[in-house]
Amino acid sequence: SRRMNALKNWIKSPTGPTTTHFWGPVANWGFVGAALVDINKPRDMISGKMTTVMCVYSMLFMRFAWMVQPRNYLLFACHAANESAQVYQLGRFFGVVPEPPPPAAAPKATEETKEEGIKKVEKIVEEIQKKEEDKQEEAKKS
């Protein structure tokens, strides 16, 4: 079939899964994942030196991925994503990107709010029961 031939051709191709053109970029997606996880960490945990190194590294490998023959689009995409994440981190490090406000703490439940909640739930239950009764009456009339 045509799909099987396409799969076989891709497997045997110079950028297929039997080459470093495939597995190198796949492994490098770990850098992107780590950068995305670090986005949620406090600003003071960002290493400015390491983030700068990662930016330069990804820029160099984006150029390499573009210049190498055959072009390695998977490697290029991986390093473009990493570059984006690292530049964002550098922005946070230098204070260019504002820190999001901490999430507001949920208000503590008091006896009053508990009672209000119970009353609301009871009212909803009563409304549902009333609708069910109305439906049953309609069914009896029909």
C-alpha cells in the first residue's frame, strides 16, 4: 500500500528514525520541557548565566539545523521552542516580564457561610424536586 511505502521510505530516509537527525532532536525536547516547567518557579531561582548559555546554544543549533543537509526541521523546531522559553526566562530574570500576582487565598469558611451554602443547596434540591413533580403531573394528564 501507499502508506506502507511512505513509512518505509521515511524510515530509510536520511532524516528518519535510524539516524541522529531524528533522535538528537527528540532528546533535545527535554530542554524545552525543563524550560516550560521552570516558568512556574520563582524568579530568584532563575540562573541568568545558564539561561543565557541556553539561549546562545539554541541559536547556534537553530542555524546548524537550517544549514545542515538535509535540513533538520525537527531540530530547528526544537531549538526555536527552547529559544522562546529561554528568552522568556531571561525576561523574568531581568525583571522585564512582570511576575504574575500570587493566587488569592480562598476565604475561610465560617459558620455563616456554611449555613448559606447549605441553604443554597437545599433551595436547588427543592427546585429540582418541584420540576420533577411538575413533570410527573404533566405525564399523568397526558
